Amino acid sequence: MSYASFPITENNTNEVLAAINLEDPDDEDEDPSWWILIYILNFIIIVGGFFLLLRMWWRAWKNRVKWVRIFTKIVLILVGLLTLLTIICSIEGCIYNMQ
């Protein structure tokens, strides 16, 4: 039950209820096969792009491209530091509690 700071008459309540559209206009019956197709195409694009990137990196690594080897080592060091920081924070806690 709720209270109002102004008087509400029966006529006002009926007018408000008639003015409010209780149906969602975006709630149409859409064909779900379109969404399934979109998800499948997105999956193919993402996996295909990742595969091409990995293949390009592997060829550059085999051909001993200098910047690829340096960049790979930097990324591996950063991932290792982030993993170490995550482990330390999960054990000790990284946020100082002032209470």
C-alpha cells in the first residue's frame, strides 16, 4: 500500500491506467533462427581471426623475426607478473582496509 500527498479519486486512477501501455512494444515475436545465425557468424569470425593471428605469429616466430620474439617475451613476462600479483592478492589481499 502506498500513500500520496494529494487526493486521488477513482476517475484519476482509471484515466492513468488507461493511459499506461502495459505491453512492451519491443516484445515482438522475433524469429530466433536469425539470432542463432548471428551467433554462429560471430563465432566463426572471432575463431577465424584468432586462428589467422596465431598462424601469422607462428610463421614470424619460425622465421626468427626479431620484434616478434621480443614482443612475445615482453607479453609472457607481463602475464607472469599479473598472475603472480593475482596470486599474492588472493592470499594476502591488496586493498588496505582502514577499519
